[in-house]
Amino acid sequence: MDPDDPLSPSLSRQQRLPTADYIAAATASPPVSPTDSSDTVLPRAISLENVSVQLNEESPLLSPTNAENGGPSLQYNGAPLRGSQLSDFDRSKSMLYLIFLTMGLAGLQIAWTVEFSNGTPYLLSLGLSKSIMALVWIAGPLSGTLVQPYVGIRSDNCRISWGRRKPFMVAGTAATIFSLLALAWTRAMVAGIFAAFGVAPEAPAVRLTTIITAVFFVYVLDFAINTVQAACRAFIVDCAPAHQQESANAWASRVTGVGNIVGYLLGYMHLPRLLPFLGDTQFKVLCVIASILLALTVGISCVYVRERDPRLDGSVKKNRLGVAAFFKQVFKAMRRLPPRIRTICQVQFFAWIGWFPFLFYITTYIGQLYANPYFEKNPHMTDDEIDEVMEHATRIGTFALLIFALTSFIASIFLPFIVESSNNDRDTVDTYNSNDDDDHYSKRGQASVSTGRFLSKVVIPGFTLRRAWMFSHVLFALTMLSTFFVSTPVGGTVLVGFLGISWAITLWAPFAFISSELSHRDSLRRLRARHVHTHTHTHTHADADNDNDSENDNDSEDNGDRAGIILGLHNVSISAPQVIATIGSSLIFKLLQRPRGTAGDDSVDWVLRIAAVSALVAAYMSSRVREDERSASARKGGGMDDDEEGGV
């Protein structure tokens, strides 16, 4: 274990503080007694008895409050800490703040839904075969593997006054909008350029150039989207308090569900008829609307939420920004991954071998179920007739994804109430503690506590977030295997609807686990830095200790704020297996695909069935993810070592 790691087991129990302890210690000096006017500083080692917390946080939709009267919840040596003594970044945030913090993911998800639900039919309409198209979609995992760790490191090292993550959110949004619009108008742009030289739009050269250009913009789009996603996820870790990371990621799942619903609802509607001024095809109008909503949601997040000023962390060494330094930091971070995060990445590896084929080919699967009867009745359709059938089939497939999105959104609302919270220490601070009007907030606190106690009755004992995650993988596998028995689009839509439950947990659980741990580590790092700067001793040996601590802080500063790189590595565990899924899908399509317009093409069915096997492996791996050590301690009455794995 690294002695500079703030969560290393080699540190004493006093140094490995609960969240409440490090929030209090990192943000305020102990309150001075009225009879003691002497200067007070933070002690080197804060005992667990010095800082106490009494809070209620039954519901992720309620602001955490003091269990007695909604007043200040943190105490030091028995004296309460007022909200004015707490850093703004460590105080609990309101529900509105968490919504605005995560809102950028809603616009990003709308852009994803456009690509997921309409990208494959659009590329097929340009003349790509299914086997070649599967290789085109390798752009997603390739960009995720390379871009997110790079964006993570660059944003970690960013020292612009308006924040670490915002510059990448803005730049990525601009690139996403450009590539969406360029992709939608590829055929028109290429045909217009060739027409200027007298080449007919039906010429083979025009068709080939159109395909190449479209594939190029697919790659640009995926690289841009991954930039926004990496920045938005790290933005949540940076700006939500450690004790609210689970709630923040629950809200991220909810706003993502809203984005899914909006995107798939728009895809199901006949938009050229409703909004002809935005484009003459469904894909064009979708891209315009997605661009507007992405700019709006990311803009709201950037304007409303204030980041810490990264310049306060000091300058960055020049040699940390090069290509060689990038790979060096990536491999170093991989070796230093905390055991719990490493296991989560292993689960994600197998889970996303299954999710990738579903997200990209489920529209095609539902569409084929719809089109089969038409192709059986008329096996000799013209290309225009096939296009007409498949255009309607795509909308049917998009409707199935709309049901999927609705189910996912409803699940994301109710699951946090029935899943047992991992924050059993209730180490939170009241959102409104900065106000001294105790009567007002006492009433508010009592109301919140009453509501929270009512909602706590629906919690399923023992149904932790880890077990819910394992359940989601099993549900996914059973649903994919059920394709053996489904032959109608209605049956396929029902299966897709059930998968909305799994998707809601997939968007919540792993990010909640990782964000909570990263925020906890960052707060501990800031606490240790504050000790060094605030603690003063006159004795020689104490000065020497301070020098040693300063060296340790300098050593750990290189990895102090690692939210960007660790989230990037987590995304590698999501993206890299998609390469395996892409190659496997391409081989299956090559072996089983039938000509376009032929009934009974079950190549996509087999891709989904094989994905179920990978999901079962992920279910087994998720049983090895240990519970939050503070939660485990609360239930077992003891501690748990960092390297210990939990059972089912």
C-alpha cells in the first residue's frame, strides 16, 4: 500500500476519518469557547470522539437534516459548528442544485439517443452493409478508451479560473453540435460539391464519398460526445459533497432518463411533417433539436454551478501535459486503483459486452420483427418500397426504446427509496445551516424528518445498491435469452421495457460507488493539506514532522485530484469491451445476415443472445464488490479492511 494514499490501511484509525469528521475538520477550526480567547488550531490527529454527527438522510430527494430540530449537525468537542463555518463546497446541496449539476447529462443523452436509435438505419440507408456498419461503431469504444482518460488528465491539470471541467464541457458541446449537423447533412453536402463539377448524385463516386464522409463524422461525433461525458461526470464528483455523491448520481440517472424519454419520443414522432423548417428528413430534424437541447442543458449547468478555482491547487509541471506523460499517468493510475474501484471496472467490462449490442442494434431487432410479415408477403419489393417499410420499422423500434426510457425513468425515481442506503453514518450537513434562524429551519427540519421516516418504511432490508446492481445483470440476461420465444414487435417491446429497470441501475450504481469513493479521497487529501498549513508547533521535532508531511503532500499532489483520470479509466472498462462486442457482432452478421428486404433475418437476435452470457458473468463479478466500509461497519459493528471483498 502507498503510504501517501489517504485511504491506505497503513494510516491510523484517527487519520482514516469518517466523512463527517473530515468535512468538519477540513472546513473550519474548532469553535472557540466564550471563556477562551486563545487562538485555536486543528490538532494533528483528530480523534473520532472530537467530532460527532446526528443526522437524518432517509431519502435522496430530501435535504439531510438534524434528527432533532433541523439545526447544525456537526459538533466538535461537544460544541456545534454553524453552517457559516463550513466551506460552501462541503455543505449539503439542495435538490435544485443537484438537478442543475447533472442537467448536462440530459442533453448529452438526447444526442446519444439520436445516434443509438437512428444512426444504424441512417448508415444502412447510405449503402453500408451490417458487417461493415458494425466495424464503424467501433468509433464509440475507441473514442471512449482514448478520449476519456486523456480528457480526465487534462481537466485534472486545467488551471483556468472558471473551473477544471467547464472548458471541456463547452468545447465538447461545440464539437458535438458541429458533428451532429454535419452528419445529418452529409449526403446533401457531398452531392452539392460533386454537382458543382457536373457529377450526378447517383454516381458511384458520390455514393462512396458520402459513406466515407459519414463514417468520418461518426468518429468525430463519438470523440466529441466522450469529451462532454468525461467532463460532466468529473464535474459531479468535484461539485457534490462526499456524502451526497449517491444522491447526485441518482439524479444523474434521473436526468439521463428524461433525456432518453425526450430523445426516443422525438424519434417516434414524424418530425418533418411537424417541423419542416428544421429539415426534410427525420434524422436532420432530430440532429437540430438534439443540438439545441445539448447547448441549453450544458449552458445551464455551467452558469448555475460554481467550481472550485483550480489555480488554488498550484501550477502544473509542463512535462505532465505531453503524450508520454499521458500514458505514464494512465498506467500509474491503473496500478494505484483502489481495490473496490478495480472490481467495479471488472464488472463493467463484462456488463458492457452485453449492453453495447443492445443499445446499437435493438432498434434494428424490433424493426426486423415488424418488417418480417411484409417481406414474407412481398419478397420482391423495390428499393423504395423496402426503404418505406424500414423507415416505419425504425419508428416502431424507437417507440420500443421510448417504453424503455419511460421504464428506466420510473425506476430511477423509485429505486432509491427501496434500496438500502450505503450512507448509514448519515455524515451530512444541513443545506441551510448557514442561516441562524433556528425556528424557521427547525420547522423545516421536523417536516423533512417526518417525511423521511415515512419513506424509510419502503426500504427493503438487505437490498443494497450492490445487490440491486447484481439483480440488474441477471434481469438483462433473462430478457436477452427470451428473444428465443419472441416473434412480434409487441413482444419485443415488452422485453425492452423490462430492461429499463436494468438500465436505471446501470446508470446509477457504478457511478455512485466510484464518485463516493473519489469524493471521500479528495476530501481527505484537502484535510491533510489543511493540517499542514494550519498546524504550528514550536518544538523542533514537530517542525520536522511538518516538513515530512509537506513532502508527503507534495508527493501525493500529483495524484491528489484524480477524479478525471479514474473516471476515465472506468470508462475504459466500459469502452474497451465494446471492441470485443463490435468484432463479435461483425462476425455473426457476416455468417447469418440475409440480404436487405428478406424475411427471417435473425442475425441481430443471436448477437443479443450471446450478450446474455456476458451479463451472467457480470452478475457473478458484481457479487464480489464489497459494500461501503462505513456501511458495513454500521451493520456488522466492526471495520473492514480496504482489500476485503464483500459477499452476496
